Amino acid sequence: MHVIEQMTKTNPQAPAFDESALMRCIEECFACAQSCTACADACTGEADPKALARCIRLNLDCADVCATTGRMLSRQQQPDTELIRQQVELCALACRVCAEECAKHASMHEHCRVCMEACRRCEVACKALGTPTAPRAQQTARH
């Protein structure tokens, strides 16, 4: 059992989203954040990093959005489901835009290809998260 699953299952508050989709989304968010950070770093080491300036910027923006989304989804106590829904939509958008930019460089830079794939997986996971399973007021604490 992964740490994310252990923490979700031991939280006294039931998750506001489908548990398996939530865990997958959290995992993909953190994996994408790491991939984007590493890709931005690798881009700075390329022969012409100025040609990769947009890629670097989008990598860093996507990494920040994904890390924040993963942290927000990890908190189960008194969630504002509308705020979380908007954040997840933003994450999917950041991943799509970053993946599109990385795709432009993927044939020349393997790190861009790897990052593009991570972004696409995260975008899919964000879209699959869907809507909350129950309104906050109707959720019951788990024991």
C-alpha cells in the first residue's frame, strides 16, 4: 500500500471524491511536478537554453500547479469542493499546455518526451477525478 493510500484510508474524514480516482490524481500530480521540475532543469543544460525558454517557463508553472493540486487533494478535512474543482481544472489545463510545448521538443530532447507523457497522464487523472461524491455537509466521519 502506497503512502498516499495509507494516509487517505487513515484520515477520519471520508474523501470528497472517488477514493481510487483521488489517489491516482494525487500520485500523478506529484509525479508530474517532479518531471516538470527535472525537465526545466535539463532544458537549462542544453546547448541553447534560450530556444527552450517557453518550455522552461511552462515546466515551472506546471510543476507549481501540480504540486499545489496534489497538496490540496491530500487534505480531506472541510474541503471546499468548488475551490478544489477549479484547482483540478487549472491543473489539467497547465498539464495540457505544458505537454503541447514539450511535444515540440520531444524529438530532440528525451527529457521533454518524458515530461510530455507525465503531463498527459496527470491531465487524464485530473479529468477522471470528476465531481465530489457527496456534498460536504452530508459526508460522515470514518472511524
